[in-house]
Amino acid sequence: MPSLFPLLESSLSELNLAEKPIADLDRLIRRHIDEGRYPAAQIAIARHGRLALSRTYGQARAGVPASAETMFLLFSQTKVLTTAAVWSLVEEGALSFSDRVADHLPEFAAHGKDEITLFEVATHQAGYPSADVTRETWTDHALMRRQVCDFRPEWPAGSRLHYHPRAAHLTLAMVIEAVTGRDYREVIRERVIAPLGVGDELYVGVPPDAQRRCADTLGPAGEPPRDNSAEMRAAGLPSGGGFGTARAMAAFYQMLLHGGKLGAVRLFSPRLVQFVTRDWTGDRPDGAMTGIPMHRGLGPHLRGNSSRIRGLGLMAHPNTFGHGGAGTSYSWADPDSGVSFSYLTNFVQPDPWHSARLDRISNLVHAAIE
């Protein structure tokens, strides 16, 4: 690992985090692995710009123990990294969330999509949640742009809040490429990941020489096998193809907790961070999340005050924000305490067990906050 990681190492006690809940968290994760719930996991807890704890458990792949260098598939946690590249373009004046997608991708106006805004896309209100691209687009972004622009609405934009698993951030990626003239993966790396100082631990598009550090992702018996190919890892799909370590994700969220700055590096202004972590959708139910209000920001989502939530922990402060990955993981930040937390695994668990374990995992971290 590089020596200049942006979070200085500290300890639970120095950062006023109680030892017992974290010991309970450690036992819970070890029990899950012993029960065969998932092969490997990685956690990181940070506070006030320092790393309190980083631990790795289990097997990255058959016969290969996971280590501190192991990177896990982030699934939809990648969405926040993609949106962060959009934030940087907004701060430059190259974009506004009030822009229409068609202002930057004129062909996107096809099929009546001419008035859809970046705000509607980023908050999962664009109206085409089922849209996707083919595997051929992974290495042909001109084709990806054509397929994205040909997405067909399923209902009028703004009329429903409904999670877009892939379509929204494929759209944002093509806007990034249209505005910068560069591959969105390069833009995310150069504007977000590298300046943060986590370039060796966080990738949207993993280069060949780093792929040996990627954990294999597995799923339940009887389901199609997960794609662990070199092609998938290199593709870096903007909706769910990133790879990273838990401590890199904890550092990303520490940066947001510090108003867009970590150490001497400022990525975003405090006002931008306040804007993108605002609850823009309130208690409106998300049709893809069994009617749970997701309290969408422009990238992450918030805890809010709902009795039913996903991933952030029922005990979380209402302003806690973050994002999860399908059946595997969650990372979040709590502005009230200054704590960020990342929990990554390499097995796609279906609900209800997935959401139930996330609540227990996150609540133990919240219980440690003093």
C-alpha cells in the first residue's frame, strides 16, 4: 500500500469510539463468515480525518485469503463516484443540474426525452428505470452513447420516484464524456479518486496490473454465476462497476464530512457538498424499494426520519448519508458525529437477510459513537 494514505492512523479510544460495540461488530462478521453467509468482508471506520480501524476477513477467492490490499466490487456504491465527477463539472460551470440532458447529448431527445434534466436523472426520477446497454458498449463508448440516447421512457419524468439501477448513471457518464471529450473513467479518476489520494485503492475501470487484487464476487446457488471476468473489471460501468477498499470509501466520505476537503486537498466547496447531500425527495416512496422513502440527494441518499430505511442503520442520525451495493455492502457518513464507515463483502445476498444484516452492522457502529 502507498504510505501517503490521506487518513492518518489512529485508534478507537483516541477518536472517542466505544470498544464494546466494535468488538460485537467483529464477532458478528466472523460469525457470518463461519456460517457461510459470505466468503470475505472488509470494514473501515474513520472520524475527524483519521482512520480508527481497518479490518479484512475471509477469502478473496478460493484458496486466497483476503488482505488489506484486496479490492471489492462496489456495485451501486460506484454511483456516488460517477456523480462526484458531475459535481466537479458543476463547480467549474460546465454543467448545471437544471440542464436538460439533451443540452449536452442532442440525440437524447429521441422518444420524447427532450425535457429530462440532470436533476431528474440524478434523483432517480427520469422515468426509464429498466433501460440498459449491451456488453458490446463496454469497449465502445460511441455505441454506449447511441444506446443511451435511444433509451425509451416508461412514464413521464418527474412523475415517479423509482430507482434506476443502471440507466441513470450511464446517462450521466455520457454527459461527462460529451462535456469533457474524454472517457468518463479517466474523468472520475483525475477529478475525484487521484486528488483524494486513494488512486491505488479505488478504481472505476481496473487496469490489468491491479486486477489480481480484486476479490471474486459470488452469489446464491441456483442463480447465474457472477461475472468476475477481466473485461467486466476493466469496463468500470458507471452504475456499478467500481472496485475499492473499505478504507478508501471511508476516506471519500470523510472528505464529504469535511465540506469537500481532506487534509490539504479540496475537491469541492462546502456549499456544493451541502447541495448534493440535501434530502430532495423527502418521504416520497421509491417504487423499486418496496415503497421505502429513500430521501435522495444528488448521489447519496439520506437516513431521514422514516421508520423504514435501507442500509444506513435504523439508529442513524437523520442527516446520515451514503449508498449501498446490491446484496453486498454499504458506506456512509454521519455529519452529526464526523464518523464515516464502509462495509464491503463479496457475496450478493438476497433480501430480507441482506437488509437485516446491514441494519445490525451499521447500528453497532452508531452505538460506538460517543
